Amino acid sequence: MTPTDPLLRVERVSKSYGSERVLRDVSFEMDRGDVVVLIGPSGSGKSTVLRCINRLTEVDGGDVFLDGERVTDPDADVNDLRRQVGMVFQSFNLFAHLTARGNVMLGPRRVLGLSEEEARRRADEQLALVGLEAQADSYPAELSGGQQQRVGIARALAMEPKLMLFDEPTSALDPELIGEVLSVMLDLVERGMTMLVVTHEMSFARSVASEVLFLDGGRIVERGPPERLFERPEHDRTASFLRRITELHS
Ligand SMILES: Nc1ncnc2c1ncn2[C@@H]1O[C@H](COP(=O)(O)OP(=O)(O)OP(=O)(O)O)[C@@H](O)[C@H]1O
Ligand SMILES: [Mg+2]
């Protein structure tokens, strides 16, 4: 690692499932504190990009580097990588038999090997940061979707990751619950977290993205700062995608 290394470097990543090419030569970089938003139609490969970064999916070609370390190296320590990269899913994925606190404590206990007491302290700290100190003892079934997703974010943060990946974190939520999750994500941006976010919440992208990447057919078709990309897309495919999204959200 050298001080000039970006935090994340995705270099010509490609991936196929059978004969279907899902990612083609995807390249981008993120510096510390950057917020990159990934948009694109269903099936364009957005989730696959995130999954290649924390090796839930193996790339066929190209490389991913985190802090200068080649995470796509077959010998790389995947558990160590997952400690450094937090992921938040569309569908929360909380354990139903554990309380909010129990869900957040699990990683620090099992993966980081913290004591019960340390893990509890860390969980309570993270739950407070997402505004859920009063819900620490609640089970997922007793929480709203927005609260469950905030537990999901606290769970990822409890590992003190270098990079956070969000895969459509608000798309399973009722409209009135989206705001509370976005506001937790905005706090996180302000605290300097490096975030790669798949979302079609354009106002979020507009206010915090350092760069927006538009993916179509497994390629980055267009990229740029949100103002430029949203207002003056250079490609027809970007323009028509943005029109569809705007219609859906208005
Ligand atoms: N495990 C898998 N096996 C086979 N095909 C897969 C697998 N995972 C993804 N695919 C295919 O890869 C393509 C890209 O999928 P991906 O989930 O990355 O798209 P996406 O942009 O996240 O879509 P969405 O907006 O619907 O979430 C799709 O055609 C999908 O069917
Ligand atoms: Mg997806």
C-alpha cells in the first residue's frame, strides 16, 4: 500500500454466467470519503459489481484492489476482506431470533472476537448512531422496515469497515420510511464514510454523490458528477433511463 493508492480500484472486471456476459470491462476508482452512486436498469449488473468487491461473486477477469491489496487474489483472506467492507442489502437479512442488539453484536463477537461486554457496548453505540437506542431489545418482527434497515446499517458499521456497499437499501420500504434510512446514510456521508451505493433515489445521489456511474448491459455507459449526468446526459440510453426513473418516482 502507498499513500497514493485509491481506497478502491476496480480494474477491467468482467463476469459471465454461462454464456451471458454480465459485466464487461468495468473500471472505476474511489478515494477515501467518496460516495459513488451506481444506477442502471434491472439486470444491468449493479448488484454483481458490489458482489465482486466483497467476493460474494468471483470475477472472471480483471481485478479489485482495496487499499492497494488485491482482493481478487485467489489467496486473499476473504474473511479479512469482509471485515473491511460492510454490506447493506435491500432485504435487511436480519436474524429473526435475535434482538436488534443481538444482530449488531454478532459480527463483533464471532468475527472480531470481542468480549460480550465490548460487543454490547459497540452495538449500543452503533444503534444510537442510527437513532435506535430505544429499540435495542426489540426483535426484527417488532420493528418497521425502516427500523430494520437501520439495524442492518448498524450491524455493518459495528465491524468498523473502510468501505460500505449499499444495494438498493430503500427499495423494499414504504415511501414514508425511505427518508429515515436516507437520513442515516447522509449522516454517514458527513462522518466521512466511503460509500458505494446502488440506488435510484436521485435526490440522495444529487446531494452527496462524488460520481454517478450509469451501467447498462454490464458496461459503464456513462459517468460523471450528478448535476452533469442528470441534466446533460451524453448518451441516449442514459437519457431514456433517467426519463423512466423520473416518471416512476414522481
Ligand atoms: N448467480 C447467478 N446465476 C446466474 N445468473 C445470474 C446470477 N446472478 C445474477 N445473474 C444475472 O446477471 C445479470 C445481472 O444481475 P444483477 O443482479 O447484477 O443486476 P442488477 O443490475 O442488480 O439488477 P436489479 O436492478 O434487478 O437488482 C442478470 O441478468 C442476472 O439474471
Ligand atoms: Mg440488484
